Amino acid sequence: MTSTDPAAVLAGARLLPVLTVPSTQAGGPLADALAAGGARCAEVTLRTPGAERVLREMAAHGGLTVGAGTVLTPEQAERAVAAGARFVVSPGFDEEVVAKCRELGVPVVPGVATATELMRALRAGLHTVKLFPAEPLGGPRTLRALAAPFPGVRFVPTGGIDASRMAAYLAEPAVLAVGGSWMAAPALLERGDHDEIRRLTADAVDRSMP
């Protein structure tokens, strides 16, 4: 049976590489580099024309739990799951996207930036949300302020986080995992520097260990 609990699907991973991949040929080698660096999961954002193909290639790798990010519509969610996405991440909270993910039987992690949005997510029965954009919103201090009145909520902060900031988020008990793109930044993807992606991923995984 497919789990709809993000924590179960992420299998204890505390690091979520967030990938915006410009080339449709990059999926396989990128998955190899991330897995070799110790990553357990990855989020492929639907921000490029070939994102669904990349998602399909990475999902077929077998060494990673791969999800889709920047999902804005129910139709995108449906196509992403058809391409192999095991979870769905959205930059905001949308009832129709949540409903479609439930229909498809996959976990959905909607983005929130305010207590009002968080309350809407809770009313929808969701207890894991994405704090986005985490750094511009105020970082761990804002996360603590949001977590205080909602003790059962788990957060996946994303947005502006790099290796130097990751530990501050992971120190927060309410944080499930940290999302970031620095392990596979656009410049690294453009030049196909998979050795550096592997190295940065290994460093980030090591830093994420309790």
C-alpha cells in the first residue's frame, strides 16, 4: 500500500535536494551522483520544459525516493505521479492540489508562510508542511514562532537555505527535513559536474546526521 505520510516516504532522510534540471538528458547521471553522495530522496521541480522526463528517469533509478516540486495544479500532480513521483511538494496551499494527491494516494507537502495558511492545512488534515521561502521569512526564528502554537506540525523549510544554514534548521525539533538546491546548483547542472554534485551531497548528508 502507498503511504501518504511524508515522514514514511522520506524514510528518515533529513536532507531533501531540490532540483531544477535544465537538460532532459541529465536525470540518470544526476540520480547516480546524488545516490553516490548518500542522498535518499530528491525533489524535481516542474520549472523546466523537460522536468517530467527528468522526473521519470530519476524515479526509475531505484536508489532514490523522487518527488515532484513546484506543483501548482491538480493536472500537474496527476502527470507527476504518472511519471513516477512518490510525493508532491507545492509552494503554497491549494485545496484542489491536496485533494488530487489524496485521490492519487501520494503524500503532499504544501507550502505555508503564515499561521493562517498553516491552519488551513491543518483543517485539511495535513500535519507536514513546507515553510517557504524559509530564509526571506526570517529563518529558524520564524519557524519556532509558527511551531509554538502548533506542536503536532512538522516542517520542511526550503528557500534560500545553504550548507552554512542547514544545521540551524535541523536543530529545531519541529523540522522533518531541510530542502535546498546548493548540492546541485544550476551552474553545476549546466556544466554536468557530477563529481562536485556527489561531493557536495556527501558533505550535506554528513552535516545532516544527528
